Amino acid sequence: MRFYDCLPAPSPRLVRMFIAEKGLTDTVETVEVDLGEQEQMGETFRAINPFCTVPVLETDGGLRYLTTQGCWRYLEEAHPDPALLGRNPDEKAAVADWIWRAEQEGLLAVADGLRNAAKRLESRALTGPHNYAQIPELAERGRLRVAHFFDLLNATLAEREYLAGDAFTAADIMAFVAVEFADWIKLTPPKDAANTWRWHEQIKERPSAAL
Ligand SMILES: N[C@@H](CCC(=O)N[C@@H](CS)C(=O)NCC(=O)O)C(=O)O
């Protein structure tokens, strides 16, 4: 397998952690894509992913998956143990629910906060092949949504060990990466969010979190 990555970026980190949790790191060839130099917009990378984003996972059969969710699904089906997308119907549904929420209200809220405000992203308010101008109000709204996401995280983690239940899953990867990404816009969970910090420490101890 070949994995198109970018070390500093949050989305490929979601797949890098997933690969590590599956114990596959050493079997994957990693290709670093330099987003800082806009390599994703060049012809060479567009031939790999016309949507101009990482992560991309290429299978040994030459097929490519162009989103986090596609990469995760392929890896889960091809390498079921340990399960990261749920072990039974109830868990699978709960994990899907929390992935969606953590992506929309966590990761993408941070992205709005960042991409609608950073000078260097002036015409790049959204990722992808098309340029979009920044809308400053969306940056403000993004920051507010992140604060609400932090509240939700702390309340949820008061009730259970991990986001979707008693097992570590991809929902935790999504929420963990969202929390760390929030640091880019100088937002962190409140100091007294004890449940969130307990969970965050637990995940930080996993070898995959260091990647
Ligand atoms: N929903 C997509 C989004 C991927 C995405 O936006 N990746 C960012 C890196 S975090 C990217 O490739 N950015 C390129 C750019 O900024 O033009 C996924 O999860 O794969």
C-alpha cells in the first residue's frame, strides 16, 4: 500500500493513526506531499487525486481512496483486527454517529476558524481544486462551535471511557485530532474539563498518537 501524507496536516494524521493502530505502519510506503508548497495543486498530484487533498491511500491492486472515510473503510475491511469502526451493529452505528459529529463540529469547525482568518489562506478558505474567498464571520462562528464541541466532549466523556463506548475507536481518533488541531487557532479545552483531559492523556499514551 502507498499512503500520501503530509506530516503537519490534521486529515492525513487521522489515517496515519488508523494505520498505526492496525499495526500496518511498516507495510505502508509513505509519500510526503508538501502542502506548504502547494504540491497538491500541481499536475502530478492532481493525476493522483483530482480533488487536491491528502490523505490518499493506494492499494496494492492500484485502486485509490481519496478521503479519510474511504481510507478508513478500506483498512477496516481489509484488516479487521483490531476493529476501529465498531465490533457489532450497535457499536458500528455509535462510532459512525460520533465520527460525523467530531468531524463536523470539531475538525471542520476548527478548519473554518483557521481557513477563514489566516492571511496565507486568503483565497483558500476551503480545500480542494476551487478557490474560495474567506468569510470572516465563519471564522468567528467556527471558534464558537469549537467551544461548544469542547463542552459536548467533556459531558460525553463523563458517561463513558471513550467517545462511542467502552472501546477506543476511530471516533476517538477524529475527536483527538480535532482537539490538537484547535491548538492552531489557540483554542484548548477548558482547564477544568477533567473528563476530556483524562481521555486526552489516555490517547496520548498510545504509540499512534506520537505519529
Ligand atoms: N474530507 C477530506 C478532507 C481532506 C483535506 O481537506 N485535507 C487537507 C489537509 S488537512 C488538504 O489536503 N488540504 C489541501 C489544501 O489546503 O489545499 C478528507 O478527510 O480526506
